[in-house]
Amino acid sequence: LKLLPLYIICLHKNILLKGGRVSVDFRVYSRMHLSSMSVGELTIALYPRMFALHSMPENAGTQGDDGYIILPPWERLLNQSLQSNGCYLLDNGRRMFLWIGRDVDPQFSSRVFNQTESGGFAFASNDDPLASRVKAIISAVQLEHPSYKLLVIAKQGGDNEL
């Protein structure tokens, strides 16, 4: 009950109740989509999760005693939380965004990603433990929800930045 005010504020920011030029069809779709969600999915849809992958604990991305992948702790979802030297995974229940800061540690970047010829990023195919842990976290978040989530990779200052 103590988080109820937070979720009400988040609901007011949702396209369902937000003012402006939004088509009736999209509002109806949003209403039907929200009303068909479980409580866990609705919580994430209203207040998305953000994980700092560049500073995650050593046990994050590994299998716990219960057989599930251990996720890193949530970060507060604030603009000030995004640091240019970080790499963050944002989960809003429908899509996941992997935001890579402009000044991310080159060692972290080279262990986890390969830069493509077009200037984009692809996950490294090597057997680096850090890359395996990041991939395990992304897979675990994708599997938490019944529908498959698209992963969008965005580099700070790039064309597809959020």
C-alpha cells in the first residue's frame, strides 16, 4: 500500500490517461493491454526496471540455489541515474532497452560486445564470463513474461538513442 501513490503517478503518465493527441484506437488498445496483465506485469509496465550491468555484483547473472538466474539490484529510474560511463538494461514489460553510455569502460565493452561494420553492437561470441552473465540476465528477463520481448540496443549520442 505504501507504493500506491507511486503507481498512481505512473498510471497518470501512461498513454491511457495522458492528454494530447492520441487516437481512440490506441487508448482502447492500451486499456485492454493493461487490464489483461498480471499484477507482476502491470507493476513493471507502470514502473519499469533498470539494471546497471557495468556495476553488477559478482553473483548477478549466475544461477542461484533455486535454479533461477540472479538479477542485479534495480536502479532508480531517473534521468540522473544514467551515467555516461555505464551500461544499463531497461525493462518496461514489452521491450527491453540496452543503453550503452558514451564513456563506458572499454574493457567492459570489449568483453561483452563486438562492434559491427555498420557501427552497431553485437554480443561477443567468446566464452568470457562477463559476457555470459550479461546474456543470462537478458535471457532471464525475457523469459519472465509470457510474450517475447524485443531487445533494442542504443548507444548514447547515437541515431537510435532513447
